[in-house]
Amino acid sequence: MDGLGEIVTAGRLKVAGAVVGVLVASLVGAVALGVLGTPAVEAVDNRFGEVDNETTVIDTDLVVDNPNPVGVQLGNTTINYTVRMNDVAMAVGGREGLGVEPGNSTLEFTTRMDNERIPTWWVTHVNGDERTVVTINATVRTSLLGERQFDITQEQEVETDIIGQFNSDETRPVEADDPPPGVRNPILYVNRTSASWGEATAETTPIDMEFLVYNPKTVPFTVTELGYEITMNGVAVGEGRTEEATAIPPGGTETIRTETLIRNGNLDDWWVTHLRNDQVTDLRIEFYAVVSGELLPQDVRVPLDELTYERTIETDIFGNKNASTDRDETTPTPADDGTATPEPTPTPTPTPEPADPVDGPVDDGTPTATPEPVDPVDDPADDETPTAEPTPTPTDDGLI
């Protein structure tokens, strides 16, 4: 009996195996005939997750379309994806053995990006005229009907204008916090500023800056040092000074040139603040100057507050930062039902009484005395910001 049972069991296994074989062959044949379809990637959605000093999490959703009426367990199927920024591979991930339900299914992936890749990308962004192309490529490989591969690629362009607004023709005064005896503020004027990127390297990103400085005094001054500090969201990314002296003659102008440097090694620290601040950065460049002259008892350090450069930089790396905006928060637009909207009735504006041409009192026939001209030394207009290259006015109060 035991032998008979084994024979029966073996016969059942052979039948089951034959049924499975027929089923697999039928499925393969159905796919070949177009009765069943091969799942394909329809869309890829990336977003930034948690970020710390070393890594940035990228969460990815792949929408896979299964055209079949039944679920498919893609045991021999792999999906790989890569996120590149200007051809710099920022993140790579993938999955194997996927189960896909009928219709569209969302497959979730998580990968980690090494923040040390940020300086490498930054160099390409600056040297490419502040332009980045974000490329997301997903590749599906399946053994159905032999080795097959399906690709889907998405691109998003990101542009910034970090230093463009530093180019200005606005005249700004240079004032010492505590001017030495015999000298009045402002001691200098900056009539023009300009900036342009130098060639970024793996270590530094130079910004070439120029300042057109005017000396309104009757004596020469020399700018012996021009210093700067660059911060991005409060993270110090560059500081330095130039010690090339520039003499500015009385009533004349000179151009002071300096090269400020962003230290690329600090950019991964900035990147963390950029993502935590919803991809928004506050750039700030502060300047100071050291001025010397024959009437100055010593070199004077002058904060160039009027030249402080502030710029808000906002990015949308994956192009979906505002995709989750709640419709309920928007103000609905009333539907046009054809009813004419009545014009508002204008409110008459009363005509004001004419003001007295002098000080306001009623003219009683008494002649008004002509005021004496204001002494040019005490005239507040003497300290107004000049246009272009103002001419200094000599004074007799001992101050220059």
C-alpha cells in the first residue's frame, strides 16, 4: 500500500507540474499574442526627505502601469533610477522582485545622497551661467519574453541669479562710525558697483567685484584694505581681504577691484540649511574698508553698511515644490453668469482750500521780510548724496 501511495502522489505531482507548465506557457503565449501586456513605468516623482550633515534622503515614487486584469509578481524584474544634476550623479537607487496590481501602482523607493557631492555640482552650476539640468532616469529590466528594457527620462531646468543685482549705479555714502577730529561724514562715496563670476574650481568660487569710489574732500585718501564676509543662511562660506592700496585724489574717482572667494568645502553645510528652509537661501555679503590720509591720525576702519549685498535664492530642484498646494486655500473666482456688474458710484473728492503761500497766516498787508541766505557750511543740503561725481564745497568750520 505504501508503494501504491507513493505512485499516486508522484502521479499527482507530475500532473500539477504539467498544469503549472501549461499555465506559464499560456501566460507567455498570451503576452506574445498581445492578450496580456508588459508592465511599464508611467511617471517618476522625487522629493527631498530628511537631511543631516552627511546625507540627504531622496524619496521616489514610481508609477507603474499593469495593463493586465490580474496582479503580476515580477520576480525577475529590476527597476533602477538615477538622479543627475548637470551630469553629476547625485543619487542612485533601485528595487527587485516587484509585485504590481492591475492598473496603476505606486512603488516607493528611498535612497541617500552624499552631501559631499554638492560642491561638485555647484561648480557646474556656476560655470554653466547659474544653470542646472536635473535629469531623472528610470530603467525597467524584465525577463518576460526574454530580456527587455524600458526607459523613462524626465528633465527639469533650474536657474538662479545670485550676484546679478550687485551691478548698480546707485551712489552710496561711506561713513565712519566715529570720524576723527577735523573730518566730517561721509568721507567717501561709492558711485558704482559690479560683480561677475570667475572660473569656479573644486576648492573655490571667485566673484570678481569692482567699486567706483569718489573722494569729495580737498585732501587725498588711500583705501589700504577692503575686506568681506559671505554667509548663506547664516553659514560662513567665505571671507577675506585685499591689501592692495588704492589712492583717491581730492575730487577724483578710482576703481577698487577685489576677488571674493566662496569656499566650496563649506557648501555641504549650506545645503542642509537650504533644504530645511524649503529650498530658500538668504545670501549676504558684508564689506569694510581701511582708509588712511594725511589728516587722519591713524588708519580708520569703515564698515561699508551701504554696500551690504543681500539676495534671496530659491530653487525647485524636482519641479514639484508647490504641487501639494491645497485647493481650499485658493480664493474661488466667481462664475460669469452674464449679469452685468454695476459700476461703482464715484465719491466726490472735496477741493482743498489753497494754502497760504508763505507760512499760513492771513495776508494783512504787512510786507514779509526776505530771509537771509543760509550759510553753506550749516546748510544740511551740503551732506546730501551727490549724483555722479559731486564737487566738494569748501567750508570755514575747520572740517573737511
